[in-house]
Amino acid sequence: MLVHECVSALRLAGLEPMIGAFHKPRPGKPALALDLMEPFRPLVADSIAISTFNRDELTQGHFMQTAAGCSLTDAGRGAFFGAWGRRMDTEVTHPVFEYRLSYRRMMMLQARMISAWLVGDIATLSFLTTR
């Protein structure tokens, strides 16, 4: 889901998500979206995975075992998507510009910064860091 958010942010910035810098281009793998996603992975995806279990938003009862593997029940999907939406709407302070915006908007801003850097409008490209 995080990759899809990054693909959307890159397309809105006018960038091709399949051509990246750090990830090797492969068919079906949006390399630039994967590059953009990396700083957000621990802040969004890993955080949701850990916090939903720590807060008992997801429990063993939200999963079902089948011959094909393990999947979420309808209630589990609802709990997960609720946590996802809350996290993506969480506002944090941007480390460079020092104003608050949601993780979703921060991904869009970072995509626009990559675009500006590529065309020479900004001299350096900074990435989101924590602590």
C-alpha cells in the first residue's frame, strides 16, 4: 500500500515511477517509488504493523488460515485500513521546511522535491530522516 501511495505522489509530480536510482529497474517494480518509500517505511508501514498488535486493534481472531495461507477477516481488514488511514493522516513537522503536514502530503512534497532537483531548480535533495 505504501508503494501505491508513492507511485501516486510521483505521478502527481510528473515523474515516472518505474525509473529509479537506488532500486534496480525490473519489470513490474516501480524503482523510483521504492526509492521514495524507503524513508517512510519505518514511520508508516512498520509502525502500523507493530502498533496494531500492541494496541490489540488486530488480534489472532482477525486472521483466518486456509490452504492458500493466512488472510485477514472482514473485521481485520477494517481494523487495518482504519489504522492505515489514521497513520497517513498523522501530521508531523517537516525537517527542512519546519511546518506540519500529513505523511501523505509529505510523500507528495518529497516527490515534488525530487522533480525540482532533477530539473535543477534546487541544488540539493534532502530526504526525510528521523531523530
